[in-house]
Amino acid sequence: MTKKLNVAGMSCSHCEKAVKSALNELEGVLFTEVYLNEKTVIVEYDEDTVTEKVLAEVIYDAGYEVV
């Protein structure tokens, strides 16, 4: 499944790297692309392994919020 998430709080390249790194550590995440200017993240993941709720929690734990 591919999902576009709106992420609040990203303002620099460090933010971009932190979100991408946090998501890529999850088992079941196949692809991530962070668009800093749009404050969005595209995530392709195996929905049998990881849920959208878990994606949001990992982003929150990295210091950002899915809105």
C-alpha cells in the first residue's frame, strides 16, 4: 500500500532525514520519500506488517506529527 501523509513540524533537511530514517527502520516499510516544501511523506509499506497508526506513531516519536 502507498500512503501520502501530511507531517507538521518539518522545517529543515535534518527534519527530512529524521522522518525518513525513522520510517525506514520499520519492518514492512518498502519505500519512503519526504517532500520538505510540501510537508508530506509518501510511504509504501506492507499493510500485513505495519499499519498507518504505527507509521504515525513512529513519526511522532521522531518529533513530528501526522495531521
